[in-house]
Amino acid sequence: MFVEFLIFVVSLGVLIWGADILVAQSEKIALHFGISEYVIGATLVALGTSLPEMAASITASLNGKPALAVSNVIGSNILNITLVLATVFLVSKTAIKPNRDFFAKDSSWALFPVLIFAVMASQNQFDRFDGTLLAFLMVAYVMFLLNSEPDALAIEAEDLGDKFRWNKTVPMLIVGFALVIFGADFTVSSASTIAHKLGVSEWVIGVIMVSLGTSMPELVVSIVASLKGKADMAIGNIIGSNMANITVVLGGAALVNSIKLDMSGYIFDIAVMLIATLMLVFITANRMYSKSAGISLFVLLALFLRHTVASFA
């Protein structure tokens, strides 16, 4: 069992490392072509930090492990709000006062995918048609961001100086992709092995272990942004990542291989994801970016973990 846990931890680390490389190099390319900083933060960083979830879920779908593919998405969305956002509120040394009105501009994009997911889940499958619809939803989100920030500052290529080099960037991109692919493959296979040896379902392993590991990039990025006083980036990253988890991660997994899974046994987890999202909307509507809000989110996380751990018995 120790060997399987070691493989899981190492492969998850490799997966996250590869994702970090991809994000860093992709950002250089985006800035080189004059794409605005805001759009990069709301799309590239959010998509980049969701890359581990994407790799894990697509690999799980291809390997015929639908429970891992779907539970990873649900668990990541729950943890992004109840763990990552709550931690941001608690570690922030100063009052969090975002310049952006997240309720007016972004809260719907956090809620819509969850509601659509619930409708699709009632069919007990996510086929290629569903995957295509989810992909279109992500396209709509990107179009919204581009149209809502028409005057965002763009960085000229010369401002990057020696930070951008094709002969360095392209090889690093290839290395990043390789690390993500191999890391995801070993993460999924080791997680499945652990589930069987512990006598628990792959869903439980996916909704806790895999989702916790793949949520680490969001946790690190959001905490660092918060400590640097960049509340907009911290909160925007969480909203964007949750959007990407359902539209790109689950949508991509459904596109490569139709997912058939009886969702009737996972109503509690879906309900927690919906409640967490509604709490996010409520927090942004009332601008409750405070430690008390963070504690409230932790309470929901505790209830979620208690229910999940109880299923081990």
C-alpha cells in the first residue's frame, strides 16, 4: 500500500509541475502577442490551474473509469470554494476589497455550469453532445471576458525583453505536456489501485484524494495573489477555474469518451457543489470578503468531508 501511495504522491507532483511549466510558458506567448493582462488572468491562469483536473479526468475517461472522471470535477469545484477561497479570506492580512464587481460580472458564470451539470447528471451520462455543449459554454465565457474588458492593458512584446524566446519556450512547452500526460496517467492508475485495496469506491478516492491534489495549483496561485494584494486575481482564478472544471475538464472527458455513470448515489456531493456555488454568489453579492465568510465555507467543507469519510465504513 505504501508503494501505491508513494506513486500517487509523486505522479501528482509531476502532474502539477508540468501544469506549472505550461502556464508559465503559455503566459509568455500570450503576452508576446499583446493579449491583455486581465484576459490572461481570467482565462489562461484559470485554465492552467485546471490543467491537472483536465488531464486526470480525460485519462480516467479514456481508461474506462467514469467515477474518477466525474468525481474529480465535483470535488475540485467544492474544494476551490470551501478550501481555497476560505483560505484566501483567512490568510489575508488586510481587508479584501476587489476592484471588480464579481457579483454583477462573474457570479452567473460560476452558477450556470453547475445548474447545467445537474441537468446533464439526471441523464446518468455525459456524451459527446453534452461535451460539445459544455465547450460552447466555455467559448461564451471567453467571449464575455473579451467584450467586458475592451480597454484592458496589453503588454507589448518588447516589454518582455529576454523573458520570451521561441527556442526556449517551445521545448519547455513540450516538457510540460509530457509531464502532465505521464503524471495524469500514473495518478489515475495509482488512485484506482488504492481505491480497490482500501475497499472503497473510485468515486471517494476521486472526490477527495485526486481533487485535493489537483486543486493545489488554485490554492497556491490564489494565496500568493491574495498576499500580494491582488484580490481580483485570487477570486477571479477560483471562479474561472470552477467554470473550466465543468466546461473544459468534464466537457473534454465526455468528448474523448462518453461517460455513463449512475449519479443517483452522488446526490449529496452534487448538492454540496451547488450550495458552495450559491454561497460564493451570496458572498460576492454582499461583498463579504471576510474571515467570517471563510469560516462559514470551512463549515460546509467539514460537513462534506464528514459525509465522504463516513462512506469509507
